[in-house]
Amino acid sequence: MRGSTAADWRAFLDRCRRRCLDRWLEFLLPRACARCGKAVAPDRVWCGACAGALPRLPTGVGPRSPASLATWVAEVAYEGEWEQWIHRFKYPRRGLAGLDARPDAIVSALAADAAARLPEPRPPVVVPVPIHPLRLRARGFHPAGVLAEAVARTLAARCVHGALVTTRPVASQTGLDRAARRRNVHEAFAARPGFAAPRQVVLVDDVVTTGATLAACARALRRAGARRIHAVCVARKL
Ligand SMILES: [Zn+2]
């Protein structure tokens, strides 16, 4: 991992920990479909019928996709069971309940499914929306980084964790209107010095609302040389 940043190493260690845990759980418990409970192969989250019936949102759905994005895929609406799984993925429970690998597997599978819907040719680099170091320390892991790994595997692309950095802490976007969200993330992201973006890049985040964060990150990637920026998100607040 020459030229790796602390963010790359942290993501690498986090990935090792999660894979290790996952292998143990697969050994201890047979894998069941997360929607109907039927037995499924160990590398599957849903059975064929449930996978085919996922309530996928159309590409670029919702009020105005940020003009700066070439494609915008959000897999499902942020509501009901999906909202619960995403919440459990982002805020793992403490103690034994925290060993449940399903939130991670389900949310990663949604991200992978969304990535598979990107148009050809597939971009060679995947970049997660960055997390501020203080928030990372409080949370212990970087949710968008975990999802970016799943997206990169699907696209056979390279995941560059530290490509974007936060230039200042960003207050939560919850409860802000569209204009306030845009102001909140204005100039809050930058490409790491020395990161030369390829022409096409995929940005990854967990939940998208107005797309203000994605647009701000896309701006930073464009300054680093990217020309066509696609976004993959697990869910969209409608
Ligand atoms: Zn099923």
C-alpha cells in the first residue's frame, strides 16, 4: 500500500475486522434471506425472489439531480425497513447485538446493487464522501468508506479512501432546507494534495437528501481533474 494515507490504513484494518467477524458468523449461523428468512447461499443477502422484488428507485430520482453529477443512483427510499437497516449499520449496537453482521451485509449489498446500475464504461476509481476526523473518532468507523469498498468490488475499481478530505467540521444537515444545506457544505471538502483524479470517478455516500454534499464533493473532484462524476448512494430521503 505505497502512497497510502492514514485513512487508507484505517479502512484496511476496519475491513479485516469486519471480514473476520463475518466468517465466524457464517460458520456459526446458516445464512437466511434478510427479507423472507429462506435459506440462501453464504454469499447472498436475499433469495432470488426477494432480490428481484427490491423497491429500487429509478436512476437520478427525485427533485433535480445536482447538475454537476453525470449519473445519480440511490437504490431505495430512506423509509421503513431500509431506514432501520441503515440506522443499525451506521450506529452498531453495543455488546452481543453489535455482532449481528446483517446490517453491514444488507446495506453493502444495496450499495453494490446500485453500483451495478451505473452506465458503461465503468469508472476506474471509487471515492467515499469523507468524514471529519473528530466524527470518525466518535463513531469508530467510516460508513461511506465501507460502502465504497462494496461499490469498488462490484465495479472492479480501485477504492481511494483518502482522496477527499474535510477542510472543516460540518454541522449535521438534518433539519436544514436546500439553501442552508448548500451553505453548510460550501467549500467543506477538498482533494488530498497530490491526488490526480481520473476522468471518471464514482462518489459514494450512505443517504442522500438534496445532494448538496455530493455536489460539494464533486466540485472538489473536478478541481483534481475528474470530468464525469457519478454518485452511488444506498438510500434517498424522499
Ligand atoms: Zn427472500
